[in-house]
Amino acid sequence: MKWLAAALTVAIVLLQYRVWFSEDGVRQVSRLRQAVAAQRAENDQLEERNRQLAAEVRDLKTGLDALEERARSDLGMIARNETFYQVVPAPTAHPVRTPTRTAAAR
């Protein structure tokens, strides 16, 4: 009976060792859980981007407002009876530099 108990104890220890310390054990499960969480986060971001793109496509297909906005921002177009004003910043005054003489020019 003692031998059977000892053999079962050794078997349990070996199985526990394999679960906790082998490559296919608990560490691998933890790494896989982290990878799944990271992939889910990335998928959520991509789904949100896809929803935004789908809404933009829907707006471009149905409404003229989105098309007009895109033409204004991307192509710089203006509508009829509109006046385009372009504001150009005033040039900044740069200090006048006096040429310095080199040793060869003296």
C-alpha cells in the first residue's frame, strides 16, 4: 500500500510539474490570454474606424453636404456666388547681415 501511495504521489508531482513549468502549461495560457486581449483591443479600434468609414460612405452616397465638404477641404473648390479670401501672413523683418571679410579678401 505504501508503494501505491508513493507512486501516486510521484505521478501527481510529475503532472503538476508539467502543468506549471512546461512550455504548454500555465505560462503559455497566460501569454495566449494577453495576446487575445491585445487582439480584441485592436479589433475594437478597427471596428470603430470601419463604422466611421461606413457613415462617411453613406453620407457621400446620399447627401450633398458631405460631398460639398469633401470638395472644399480636399480640392479647394468654392461654390457659385461665393468669394474666396486667402489671408497671407505679413513677412517678418529679417535683420540685415553685413558680409564678413575673409582672410583671403583682405
